[in-house]
Amino acid sequence: MNINEYISKLEALINSSSAIASYSLNIDRKTAEIVFISGKIEFRNDSILDFKEFIESTEKAIEKYKYAYNYRKGSNSIFRYDNAPDPRAKDIKTFPDHKHLKDGSIIQSEPIELSEVLNEIEGAYIIKERD
């Protein structure tokens, strides 16, 4: 998969969700194979997902070197997945990958994709609010 296909796949994923009200994507191409993608997804319940990915297209796959997915309502963070080398997460088994919870705790997390984050938001936060 090349960078253009990856970006198209991201946009198709975002556009396929009925829970999303609007979104913006910023594509910063460093080279033909390396790109920094950042974006903001606004959900119909007024919550927001800010995200960023630093990726490279290789012969074998898309390599994701850096990522962060911050889900919030207003200025209140609900959760954040990232792979920044946070010193508070250094003892976590999956370091540098980890998840920050609303209460400030940090737990282990495997590398994650935007699709998984959207599924979590839609299943645990959007659906729950409708009930």
C-alpha cells in the first residue's frame, strides 16, 4: 500500500461512520514515502478525536513510527492512545505503546489503528449515550 492509498483508506473509514459530524485532515508530505497526518474528528455528541500519525510507505507495508489518538469532550480528555516515550509509562509491558485513562492512570496497549479507536468510541461512548 502506498501513501495515497493509505490516505484514501483513512478518509473512507471516517466517511463510513454515521457517528461523525465533520472532520479535517492535514497532510504534510515529507517525501514521496513519508507523511505526517493530523486531524480532528467531531462526533455528533459533540466529542472530538484529535489524532496524528507519522508514517512511511515501505516495500512491505505502511510503517507507523509515531501516533496519538486523543478522545475528548471539550477540554476534558476521555482517553488517549500514543507511543510517545512517556517516563510514567516506562514500566508498562507494552512501552512505548500505552493508553491514558480519564482518571490519569496509564495502562498497557498494543499499537492501535484509527479504525480500532473509532470502534471503541462508537461502541463505548456514542452508543452508550443513546441508551
